[in-house]
Amino acid sequence: MFEGNVFGDLDGRLCEALSESGYLKPTPIQEKAIPHLLGGRDMIGIAQTGTGKTAAFMLPILQHLLKIRKPRRVGHPRALILSPTRELAVQTAENTRRYAVHANLPLACLIGGVSQYGQVKDVKKGAEIVIACPGRLIDLMTQGIIFLDQVECFVLDEADRMLDMGFLPDIKRIISKLPCVRQSMFFSATMSPEVSRLAGEMVKDPVKIEISPDKPAVEKINQSVMSVAKSSKDSLLIHLLGTHPEWTKVIVFAKMRHGADRVVRKLNRERISSAAIHSDKTQNQRTKALEGFKKGDVRVLVATDIASRGIDVKEVSCVINLDLPLETESYVHRIGRTARAGESGVAISFVSPEERGLLKAVERFIKKTIRFDNDHPFLPEASAAGQADGLPQAPWNERGNAQGKKNRDGKKRRRKVNFAGRRQPDFRQKG
Ligand code: AMP
């Protein structure tokens, strides 16, 4: 079925599942990583989610578990995958179930924020593979429900994210409970000195592979920037969603949690089905929002950066950055939610004059100037022109002058605005 490529070296049960999943040929990371991992080598992979990384490490693990059968020992898994976020853990578990659909290899997904009951049940059924977030794993280890002394394959996924989230002490504690003889795989989108130090402590004589993190996402995505006043961003969003009914799955990124909630309220008022996903939401709310979005019941998912990595939803039509991220790198992770595995996508960023600096930083990071698309009715200039019609004055003009500073003709002007936002009549003219 897969003669001539690395999938051809896998167990027939895995090949069958791959072909049912529509995986016709390996992605570059799979092509590079699978042969080394099948040979039992440790690995440091610099690659982001969206490159096919999960199958790259999971298929060799499944192959190993199928090839070397051992009697199941309840509470003693043979493979452990650590994920920084609950969403990534759930997604990794979903993919693994798909790859292992014809192999009898039970798994447990251990995440916080939900009852441990079902998870403990899965462990007690003899899960051979455990996919976990550090917190819940340590919790179950402390309760004496799970033991790591039989782990043969260990994966630390999105290591940079783990460190950002302050998981280093937890990770060290988990690693200290693993057997010394094991296969370790370390994945990270970026490699800071801190990340490399952790990798050095975890792997032995590793093969290093690097999949250029930015290119696959950025090159295929039709990126643009829309100039808009901060106060008109929600209106522009509603306008775009109204004029693009073909965008059936849209992810909107907001900087703040309360901003995300505000947008959801406004969209739902306009009868545009939407849901928010951020860290103030319970795990059940997050799962429900994500499932609704995947099924197509929710058209717009409004997220903060917590959801920018790892969320793998097929056919996201468009990503809209309501605000540009403060960390430029997040831009690539955010827009990478569209154009997954060969599809093309659209990414639009709303940029107010105050955010021009952030835009420049993003452009420097991606080494590309993003095209401006100002074909919309909410341009900052349009607000300024609106003054002539008695509409509210924009608090700045295109050059970024604050209200009350000198205008283009050099005279200092301050207009009075009443509470309804309309300019008051200028009585002095009458006198
Ligand atoms: P990942 O980076 O593992 O999150 O994978 C990103 C997306 O690519 C997921 O939707 C996978 O199902 C899909 N994918 C991974 N490998 C392949 C492949 N060889 N062919 C087609 N799709 C793939």
C-alpha cells in the first residue's frame, strides 16, 4: 500500500488505519523522523503542531508496542506522552485512537479540569499508552493509581510551551520516575537555551531533526491586514462575517479573556453562532465549544492565545486577529490554525494605528510585508471623514495624532463630543 515510503515499514494494522485516515504519503517530519524512531533512537525535533508531528512520534511507538508484546500491567503504562495543554492532550489522544483503531492498544488521556473518574477507569482497564498533562499525571501518581517504572517510550511535546507555563519542576519530577533505559522524544517549536538544557537532560545520543517552523504555515496562507480604529473592530468583524457566508469555520483571536467574551456576546446578538475558549472557561465549556466548532454548530470560535497552538480543526476557513499578539511568534501559531496539512487558508489581522509597531514586529519576524486590504467601510480615514457628517470624531488620525493635537493645517483644535458621541454644535460660530 505504501511501497517506497516510510509508512511501508509499519505494521499492516497501522497502514490500514492510515489509509482510512486519508494519509496517502508521509509529511516531511514523518519522512525524516520515523526511520530513526523505528530504529530506537532518541530524538530532538524542532517542529510545530500542524506539521504531522503527532503521527511522526506516535506511529513508531505503536509499532514498538505491537512488535514487542508484554502482559498488561494495570497502572504501569509502556508509553507516556506529556502535553502542555488539555486541548493538545485530547487531540493527541484522538489521533492516536485513529492510528490504533485496528490494534488492540488501550490508552488513557489524563487531563485536569474534569473528573478523574473516567480517566482512572481507563488506567485500570490496562492502558498501555498514557497521554497526559503534567498536573493530573502527578496527581494520579501521588494517589498511587499510576506508576511510570515500565515506561519504554517517553515523549515531551511542545517543550517550549511547557516551560512558558511553568511546568519545569513537574517535568523534572516526572522524568525522575522514569526508567533510565527508555526511548525519549523531545519536541519543541523553538529552541531557547533553557529548552536545549532540558532536552540535554532528557535524551541520549539523539538524532536532531528540524522542520522549518514558519514556512509551511506562512507560505500557504493568504495574509492581509485591515486598518481599523480600535472601537470599530467588532463592527468590522460582524461586517466581514456577513459578507463572507462561505467562511463556515472562523477562529478569532483576542488579546484578553473579557474581550473574547464581549465579542461572543455581540456575535450571538447578531445571530452568528460563536463560542469563547480561554483559561477562565471550565474544561467542559472548552471541550463543548471545540466540539461545537468541529461539528459546524459553532461558526466562530473566539480564542485567546491559549488555543493558538495545538488546536487541530480541519477546514478552518479563516483566522482573524482582532488584536495582534504581543509575542510576535504567536502570530505564526495563530494563523497556522488555517491551511493545515496541504489546505490553503486566509488570515486577516485588524490593526489600529496604535498597533502599527506590533505589525512591524510581526513583519520582521516572518520576514515579509503583509498586504493591506482596505476595502471595507471601517477605515480610520472613513471615521475622520465622518466628522463632516456630524459623526463622532476618531480619537486619532492616520498619522497617529491624539485628539486635540495639531491638525494637518497646523492649528490646534479640540471638538466637543456629547455623551451620545455626536459632535455638539459650535455655538461660537453663531456669535
Ligand atoms: P499534527 O502536526 O500532528 O497536529 O498534524 C496536523 C494535521 O495533519 C492533522 O490533522 C493530521 O491528521 C494531519 N496529518 C498528519 N500527517 C498526515 C499525512 N501524512 N497525510 C495527511 N494528513 C496528515
